[in-house]
Amino acid sequence: MEQDTDLEQEATGVEHTEAGGRWTALTLLCLAQFMLIVDITAVNLALPSMAQDLDLGRQSLTWVPAAYTLCFGGLLLLGGRLADGLGRRRAFLIGLAAFTGASLLSGAAHTGSELIAGRAAQGVAAALLSPAALSIVTTTFHGPERTKALGVWGAIGGAGAAVGVLVGGALTSGPGWRWVFFVNLPVGLAVLALLPRLVPASAPARSLRGVDVPGALTATATAALLVYGLIHAGSSGWGTAATMLPLAGAVLAAGALVLVERSAPQPLLRPGLVRNRAVVAGTAVMFAATILLLTGFFLVSWYLQHRAGYSALKTGVVYLPVAVATGLGAHLASRSLGHLGFRPTAVSGFVVAAVGALLLTRLPASGNAALAVLPGFLLLSAGVGMALVTATTVALHEADHTEAGLISGLVNTGHELGSALGVALASVLAAGSLGVTATGVGGFRTAFAVAAGIAAVAGVTALGLLPAGRPDPTARPAFAH
């Protein structure tokens, strides 16, 4: 019987794990993903201390977060394909080991160049780790368990970003900014030691022979140029050469990608995948939800620290209930998906987010900042939590094991592009309130009004774009039959 199970595992690529072990494995996988998400916002809170300690100029300081985002977002599709070709567990462990090592290098950096190099290495490792982890979740759970597991996974995105603000503030105010990176070491080592005992190795879902190298390079260039352009849009403005040239390059690269994929014997993005309604819809919902999430996080953090005079640690404390609200929204979505289906759950999430954004258009120039921020920010975060779970579930609920890693990479690419665009939009729309000498809040109000409009449009679009129905509570994923 044990031999039959091993043979089935090799043939189907499905991880067979005891019930208790599955949920323990999910905890470890989410902990690793949580580390990636926390790292983004925690580093942003620590930037002023890094600049002072390492004597970083404005351009170098910009590249500390940008190097991570650029490599992470640009390499996700390739990372997802490698996860399918190397084997999910092997790819995850390689990515986690590399991320842990890169965290050590970043924390030990003595120059700006060393820190930026370490951040770039973290991004490369994360691009392999994240889709591999989500692929393991997808192939380990099925039926209603999969919906619950993806609900937990979806909550990590928003809650991790909120907790990252608190972690960044606490560590920077305490032992120092280097511990924003060093804290990853015990987490990474613990997961590396424990996960192989819970998740058995499986045969690679796809062979790496004949891998579409031109397609992988072109897809990476497309995403990297797009992320690069969006990063500069936030810091330099939309009309500058630093923004327009990479965005134009991304359009050209996307056109080249279409041509390359049409002629490739084994295309990285086969036509059936990019025409799959569930995959496209899930990626689009992830993109829209992350725009809203990062817009809110960027603007509220700036408002609290630069208008209300909050310290980094006090700002982090305000974000604690935001993390709880995101988790509650994700939990509600995981239950709603099984009863109401994809469309009502996504639309409900975007409506709640829109109401929250509208409340934030009333931010006062003075007064109790936390009291002014929290009602709208809690609703915005809860609505985004619902949308994030819907995005992941709809894209992966019928994923074939041979492409689970690649689809995970696509969904995560939507997340990274949404992150970059959210910060870019917020920076431009609220420019009048973000300057060092600015005193008004009109820019914040304008940006949140646009965010409310984006949420409303996303909700209407979800009605037509998302597939009808709900996850089948009885069926195993297609690859398990």
C-alpha cells in the first residue's frame, strides 16, 4: 500500500500528507511567505535609519526597496516554471535557503552597494520560493480544504504587510535596522529543518528539457521593465524619461513575447493558459486588490508619520487592528466562496474597500489621527482581504499539477505589479501633500477618492470577468483524478 501511494505521488505530482501534517505544513509555508511580505513594509519603515547609518543618497535609498521588487516581480514567471521543472519541494527549499542567506548579507552590509546587492538577491530567491510554496498548497489540499487553505494564504498578503509596519518600527527603534533582515534567519532555518519532514518530495511536474529560454527571458524583461517604470513613476513622475522609456520598453517586450510564444515548441505561456478565464480573472483581481492595499498602506503611513508626527513604532501599533481586519476579511471570503461563489465574494470585497476609501477622503489636517484613519482603513483592509482570497482561489482551484507553479507565478506577478502601481499612483495623486514642506491633506483626499473609484470599477469588472459558480466542495483537482 505504501508503495502504491509513492507510485501515485510520482505519477500525479500530488503531495500525500497526513491530515495534521498538512495543516502544520501550511503553517510553515505561510510563515515563509509571511517573511517575504513583512520584509517589504518593514524595510520601508527602516529606510531613514539605513540612509543615516550607511550615508545613502536619495537615488541609492530608492534602490533599496526597488531592487527587491524589480527582481521579485520580474522573475516570478521564470520562478514558477522552475518550480514545476525542479519539483515543488526542492524549488521551495532552494529559494528559502537563498532568501535566508541573502537576508544575512543584507543585514551585514556596510555600504549602500552591498545592501542593494543583498536586496536584489532576496528578490531573486523570493521569485522561486513564493510560487513553489503556493504550488505546494495547491497540490496538497483539495475540495473544501483547499478553499480554506487558500483563504489562509490570501490573508498573509494584507496581514503580513500590516504586521511588517509594526515589525519595522519595533526593530528599527530597538536593536536597529539590521535586525529587519536578521530576524529572517531563525525563521528560515526553522522552516528549512521542519518542512521536509511534512511535505514529501515529488517528481518534477514538467521536464526542464526544452524549456522555453527565449520566452522566459522575454517574460522576465517585460515584467522587469514594467515594474521599473512604475517605480520611477512614483519617484520621478509619469512624464519623465526614467518612467516613459521602460514602460515603452515593456510594451515592446510584451509584443515580442507574443511572437516568441507563438513559435516556441513548448511555450512558457501556452495559449490555453493565457486564455483560461479563471487564471486571467484571478490575476486581474489580485492586481486590482494589491493596488488598493499598497495605496492605502503608503498614504496612511505617510499621513501618520509626517502629518500627525507619529513615530515608526506608534505607526506600527495603529496597523495592528488593520492586520486583524485583513485576516477577518480573508476568513469571511473563504466561507463565502463555498456558499455564494466567486462573483458575489469579489464584488462584496471591492464594495467594502470602496466604502473604506471614501471614508478616508475625509482625513482631517489635525486632530486624533488614529481615530480619523482607522474606520476607513479597517474597511479598506477587510475588503482587500476578501478580494485577495478570491483571486488566489479562482486562479488555482482547478490548476493542473504540471502548471501549478507557473500559475502561482502569474498570480504573484499580478501582486507585484499591483504593488508597484499602487505606490506610483499614490505618489503622483497625493504629490501636493507628500512634500517635506507640504502641510495640507488635499492630496491624500484626492488619492483615496481615486482609490474608491478603482475599487468600484474593479467590482463591476469582476461581475463580468470572474467565472460563475463556486469551488466544487466534492471534486479533487483535475490532476488528482
